[in-house]
Amino acid sequence: MRAYAFHHVDVFTRTPFEGNPLAVFNDARGLDDAMMQRIAGELNLSETVFVFPAVRDDSAGTLRIFTPAAELQFAGHPTIGTAYVLHATGALATNRRSFVLEEGIGPVSVRIDDAEHFTAWLTTPPVTLGPQFADRDGVAAALGIATADLLNAPVQVASAGNPFVYVALRDVPTVDRASLDARAARAVFGEHAASGVYVFAVRPGGVYSRMFAPEHGIIEDPATGSATGPLATFVLAHGLVEDADTLELTAEQGTRMGRRSLLRIRTSGSGVARRIEVGGSAVGLIDGVLRLE
């Protein structure tokens, strides 16, 4: 019988049972692709992480990230949550504050704040802006809202490894009323609906948001770090927030589903040289062992 220890943590929160839950298997040697996918399906969390030995000298580990239905090449809350587990279990030297985690997209830089409460920051991979969608009536219908509820901004794909469709809405109550019809979304967005549809309203200091990814087995995600970096690029590109050489925003997500998450965004520089960091806290909840015969 093989035994695999795992840690269940809540990410982008300091409060147990809020934020986005995550399972981290911090020594996954011996598990193959099919078994990792089965385990992720069994746990049925937004993502499950399997950590393998590092390849690079500056790396703290190699991550495989699975939703209940598919493997991801990059994801934010698994990156922050894995950093927390490695830090909390002593896998990282106590004074190690900067390292990379090797993911499908490549090495992702992570740094840990030297503060009372654990806070880690990932550097978002390069962001690209993709297609825009002109059928605003179709977009609104797919979200169960009126066309007038859409903000006067493009509906567009943006990606830092995982593409999301970004839809700006007029206010927070409209975001809370939205509900994605997966079939209608596929009709409007085509293959771009698969990774997820991110809806948000701008408010002072940041945004209020929700993310739907039913084709990945995620009806609604409590916190989506891989969508939050591209969000910064999107709102700056379309003038939804005032541009500056340095910018700090907070994205509140998951509140509508009872799992409030706070994702912090820091940007510096401008244009293609702009650096975008996404940060947040985490809290441990459960330590367990998976036994396989």
C-alpha cells in the first residue's frame, strides 16, 4: 500500500472556510497522470496540486495542477497555496523568501513577505490580450442579465497561460445576479468559453468579481489568481482604472458563494515591461493521508 500525505489549505484568506480551498500533495512521486486526475476528481476542489522534485537550482519544486476535469499549465491559488505549504512544513529554509515554482507554463517567481501573517506574491507570466466579442446581446443572455448591464468596455479574452473571457459589468449587484449558461457561453465565445468567464465591476480600490468555468468542472471559482494578473492588464488597457507607474488594487471574489477571497494586485512599470504581482494569504485547515493499494 502506498501512502501520500496531503494538506488542505484555504487560499487568499486568513479565515478558515473562506477563500479558495486547495489540496497539496507535497511529495507526489509515483503518481501517474491518470491517477492524479482521478485524485483531483475525487477531492472535487477547484484545483489539486502534486509536487515533484525541483529541476532548477532556484526552484522549490515542480507543480502539476489539476481541476476535477483537466490539468492546468498555470494557476494562481495553487501557486500561493503551495508556497504556504512548503513554508509551513519546513520544506523551505526559514529565511528563504524568493524562489520559483516550476509549472507547465515555465518557472513562476514567488516571494514571501516577512510579516506576521503569511503573504506570498507570484509574478504573473506575460499577459496577452486576445479576441473581442461584438455580440453584446448574446454575452448578456449567456450571463442572464440585460445588455444594458454591460459596462461600455470590450468583452475580450486575456491570458497569462490560461485564457479567460473578461466581462465588465455596471455594478456589484449586477455581478451578483450573473449566472453563466454554459451552452449559451459556448455559442457566443466558442472555444474561449472553456477556460472560464470572469465578470467584474470596478469600484474604489479595485474590483468585485466572479469566475465561472463549468467546462473545467468548476461551476464558480472562489478565487482565480491566474485571471487576476490579466485583469490588471485588461482594466488598464481599456481605461477602467487610472494608469500609474505603480498601482495597487484588490480583487474581491467568492463572496456571492460564501467564500470571500481577497486577491491583491501590484503593478510597476508600463507597457510590455509592466510587472504584475498577485498576492494573498493562506491558512491551513486539514492534514490527511491518501492510501492507494
